[in-house]
Amino acid sequence: MSDASFDAIEVNGRPYRRPIRPTVVVCFDGFDPAYLERGLADGILPALAECRDRGFSTLAEAVVPSFTNPNNTSIVTGVSPAVHGISGNYYLNRQTGEEVMVTDARLLRCDTILGRMSQAGVRVAAVTAKDKLRRMVAHNLHGIAFSSQCARDATHAENGIADVEALVGRGTPDQYDPDLSLFVMDAGVRLIERGMAELLYLSLSDLVQHAHAPGEPEADRFHAAVDARIGRLMKLGVMVGVVADHGMNDKAQPDGTPHVVFLEDELTARFGPGAARVICPITDPFVRHHGALGSYVRVYARNGSDPDIMMAAVAALPGVELVLSGEAAAARFHLPAEFEGDFAVIGDRGTVIGASVQEHDLSGLAGHRLRSHGGLAEQRVPFLLSHPLTPEYIERAGRGGLRNFDIFDFALNGIAQS
């Protein structure tokens, strides 16, 4: 093994060693610790059990708001949203008044680990379930990057690879099919088998977790299928890191109806029409399974309304866990202040916060209880590695404060070599 394998590549103030063996980081979207605990207890996750027993397993904290975009971006940059600039899936542009869905890397303001590694000559690949994430995590990546959502359209010019369906051995899945994630995993296995990647990022979809609780047959089948593919990677000699972007909780009332605070309606009733605009940063192109309802929203006072008076009124609403000024939210959660509202509202473990009733279509739940994320209750996530850590990294983990976006640091720098 050459000394070059140990050269550090600095990304956003952190040094990362070149992979000394093929290394795969899996962002297991929506993989709440409860799924891991139940799956291990029921014996349906043998690969993750091996990580626990022979490698490393603990819990880490995700970024709040605990949504897809800020956490995937934090994972691939190794830093918080205050540094990389992406703090939601959807935001209000204060200068123009436009409400904008984040589907590319325009707001990204730093390098990614994947991009810098690829520029240093490491064979890097990124495979995502959602194409919007592919555009973010593959920023300046000189290698392979495609999504299962758009697999049939992959080209060498855009994605560094073509004929992805032939690579995986089946057609492009529907965006609301669990196979959207399994296609990602199978693509990752093929890329490793063919020696096409030394460093690989695989980002899944949380469709199943939004619909099915731990222990339900559909959840068990899906998690067992993902685990089997993790096991395949481990058998290929890969160092596998597994982390989640956020957890997931039941957000329904005992009778099965969603437990929602329609906050813009509440503020309109209290302070008059047009008094406030509520932005739901969970909103993305994949809303059928959650109706754009999460547990973190941003509120913009309008028409001379007093944010402080509004905050006091909102804090008294049942289901509201925390109300913070935009400045306080940015400071507490390390977010870019320019994308915060006048104040932020966080729902408790069993509550989602919406805008107005007419803005949220819940027909896509199709009889399922609403399960969602975004708040403090979904911040704790599994953090697993297939190989043992060095004493230094064991000590670091033991001090606490581990974040999900430490996963590349641990996977590349913290693995014992013996």
C-alpha cells in the first residue's frame, strides 16, 4: 500500500484520508432508531447486527430541521447548514417574496467531500433515490452520479455513466415504489463489483417509513432487503458506514386522523387575514406520502403584525414543543440566518405543523396513519460502521456530541487498520 493512500484531503476545515479500501456511506432515509432496535430484536437485520457486534454502533444527532436536504448536504460536506447554506427543501426568498423549492445545488456554498475526493483522483460515485439530491450531493463531482428516479435517462455527459438499467438488471422504478431505494443499493453493489468506485455515497428514500411503523410487515420486508444489500457490500470487503438523515414518528391521533396544527389558519383567526405566512420546509417533489406536513415551520409576520405577540400565542397551542425567533433558531441549530423566518415553530413528537388546510393534500396517505419528521423528536439517528474504530475515535464517540455528518470522518479516518 502506497503512502499516498494516507494523504489527507482537506474539505471545509476537516482532513479526510483517501480510502484505503472501498468505502460506502449509506444514508438510510427515515431510519429511526426504533426500526433498528426492532429489527435487531427480531433478527431480521443480520448485517447491521454484525456492524453492532464487530464494528461500531451508536446514535448520533441529525441536523434540525430534521429534513432530507439539510441532512444529506451536511453528510456529504461534513458541516452544518450554517456553512453549506441549505436548511430546508423549500424556502421563502425575502428579497423577491418568491417561494422556492430546492432541487439543485444553487444554494450550496462550500465543497463536498465527494467532489474534492474526485478532484484528487479518487474514483467516486453517488447514487440517490431522488434526482433533486443527486444534483446537490454531486456538486463538482468528477465521476459517476445518478438517481434511481431518472436511471433510464442517465448519460455519460450528465451522469458519468449510461445504461444504468442494464447495470442494475431492471427498469427504472416509480418514485413511489420501495424499489426506488433498493435500486440504489443494487446499483452500489454493481459499481463496487466492477471496480468503478472507491468511495460511494448511497442515499435512499423514506417512502416506507412514512407509511409503516416498526414491526409492520411492509417495514420489515423493506429493511431486511436493504440489510441484505449492506451484507453483500460487506462480503465484498467494503467498509460500510450507515447513518440516517432523520428519524420518523407517528403523527396521528388515536382515531387515525393526522394530528396537525394548521398554523396559518390559527394565526389568521387570531390576528386577521394576511397577518402571517407559514412556510413548510419539508415540501419537495415527493409529497404524496406526507402531504408536505412536518414538525418544523418558518413564520413570516405581515401587515404590521408583531412577531413577539404571535410567538406567545403560538407557544400556547397544543402540540407545539418550541417557538424560537429566527435569530435564535439559526444560532441554536447552526442554520443560515437569511433563510429563517421571523420565528420558527417546532411540533412535538406526535404533531405536525402545517400552513392552511387547503394547502395540504392528505389523500395520498391512502388510509395510513401520518408518519413524519422535522422536529427535535426525529433528531436522533443510528450511526453504524462495519469495521472497528481506532482507540482515538472510540474515545471521541464516547465524549458525546456525535453528528450524523461525522460519518465520512469516522469511515475514512477512524477505522482500525489491523
